[in-house]
Amino acid sequence: MKIRKVVIPVAGWGTRSLPATKNIPKEMLPVYNKPGVQYVVEEAIRSGIQDIVFITNRDKNVIEDHFDYNLQLEGVLERAGKLEQLAQIRQVAELANCISIRQKKQLGLGHAVLCAKDVVCADDAFAIMVGDDLLFGMNPGVQQLLDVARSERLPVIGVMEVPQEKVNRYGIISGEEVSPGIYRVNKLVEKPPVSEAPSRLAIIGRYVLTPEIFGHLEKVQPGHGGEIQLTDALQGQADGRGLLAVKIRGMRFDVGDWAEYLTANIYFALQDEELRYDLIGHLKPLLPWA
Ligand code: G1P
């Protein structure tokens, strides 16, 4: 199973992060010293994926620009002898091949994925990564799905257990655990009421799918929130050839949630040895009870 491409939908309005996202795409909000979307692209690259397919809208050009050269800024840094920063910004431009597709109407995650059909339909399989979910661990999140998709020759989605009171924020699955942490999915519900969730296993924004999904997406009717839901199309996949879910190991931050976004900033800043002790020094007086 060859996988070269990842679809990253970035056309959402970012309403959870307003007013910060009034004119800045939510994917460009910094998490420590990089925009959030860069962590997602880096996870894809570390998983061996080279081509990034952004599903964008008219206000998101700045995302493509971030992954391109900025010759003017490079010139400024070069003349100023700021060679470390120069290397840093060039390296971002050289991370990946980027392809952009406009989602002209925001009709949901399923619709965004359908926009990529012509670009990925000739591939054996492709990944989807939702930019709100930043995952960290020894093994990149999407790599954990790729390993299972390759060995089982089935589409795979990433899940994590969430507290009962938060199930209504996610697609929730139920299934039979066929080996530790791997489930054969039989039911998926998008954002169920807390009392109706079939489990606490929530879909985290990582998927490895085959072009079969497009047939299911073309058939689904608008679902939760009146949107074309990827989760509903995945039910067709589960009922047909089959679908696996893998419990992702690692840490996850939902950067559309302010508490998690701010925690992610602190987490990454703490990894930077030059900043760590300074940051702890600034935080301590804010947490006198800790
Ligand atoms: C989307 C999916 C949902 C999934 C979530 C993960 O929802 O529709 O099934 O649990 O991503 O982040 P969204 O957060 O885009 O509303």
C-alpha cells in the first residue's frame, strides 16, 4: 500500500478561536514558535508522506506562503548575517510539495475531503489530517495508522478515549477489539448527545483511507449540523469492506480549545532548553498555590 499524499482541510472559519482568527487563519496561530499547521505537516513528513494537499478557501493563501520561499526576507536575513534564522525559514519552504484546492463552499469535513478526489483517486490510499489536533509521541500519529493499514490492508482511523462529558464534541465509534488497541468498527456517530454515545472512543483527526471513501461520500446526505460528514461516509466503509480504528499512543492537544492551545504553547516552550528555566521563572508567581 503506497501512500504519498495527505489531505489537510484548512477551509474552516475558526469560530472557536475568535477574535484571534478574525483575519488570521486558525492554522497559522503560533504554537510556541511555529504555526500549528507546521506541526501537522512535520508529522506527515516524519511518516514518509511527501505531498500535502491543502483544502483551502480565499482567505488562506498565507498557509501556502508559509511553506514557500520568501526571497525578500531571505535577502534581509542574509545581509544581516542572521544565518541561523535564514536556514530555519528555508527549511520550512523545503519541507514538502504543496498542492492547494479551493473548497468554494464550506459544506463540512466530508465535502472538504471530496474536493481532493481528482488529486488522490489514482493512489492506493491517502491520509487525512485535521489541523486542530496536534499529536506528539515517539511514533508520529499518522505513522501508527499507516503501520496498521499496511499490515491489515484496510482503511484505518485514529481514536482516543475522551471523558464522557466530552463525547458530544467528536465522532464516536464502537467496535470489537480485534487486538490490543485495534478495533473493527461497526458504528460511528458524529457528535452524539452525551447519553447516546456508543462508547468514549473519539475520532481524532487522523485517517488513512482508500479512494473507496469517495463513493460513500457522494452518497451521504447532510448530517450533524447540516454538513456533509466524513463520519457518516465512514459508516458506509465500515458496513462494506470494513474499517479499523487504532488507539493512538501519544499526547494530543486540540488547538481550537483555548486551555489546550495554551498548554501546547507551554509544552513546546518547555522543550526548548534555552527558554525552559526563564519560562518556569515567569510561571511560578502566577501559580502561588502550585
Ligand atoms: C471533526 C470530525 C469528528 C472528529 C474531529 C476530531 O470534527 O467530524 O468526527 O472527532 O474532527 O478533531 P470537527 O472538530 O471538525 O467539528
